[in-house]
Amino acid sequence: MMMAFFFVSDSFVNSQEWTLSRSVPELKVGIVGNLSSGKSALVHRYLTGTYVQEESPEGGRFKKEIVVDGQSYLLLIRDEGGPPEMQ
């Protein structure tokens, strides 16, 4: 099984090109929590299988194609950093 992940910017995720190019169902996951609680480390570990000790306060958006019960899905992961009023 081939796994890949990509960092995608907000403007690209919301673009018509991104929306029209998908041919698999999508699953959306939001990762929220207090500052320095390990959200970004958890996402990075899931995507790459490695641990990164550096903090990433800005969060990010990522995508990964996954297979569940023989069906392909595009997993969209949103890692939110900072207080809710700043997101």
C-alpha cells in the first residue's frame, strides 16, 4: 500500500481546481487542543511514522490517501494551533 502526505495551503484547499480534481470520497479530521499539547507531533507521527520534537504553533492542513476495507479515501487533516479566536 502506497502512502503519501502533502501540506496544502488554505487557498489551494478551497480552490476550484482542488475540488474538481478529487475522485475519491473524503474524510475530514480536525485536531484541536491547548497550546503545546502535542497536536502537531501527533499528526506528523501519523503521516510519517516519525516523531518531531520541535514545536509547530501554526498548525496546518494535510492530506493523505488511505484505504479502509478496500475503499480509497482522501483524509483531510486540519491541525489547529492557538486559541479559538485566532483561528
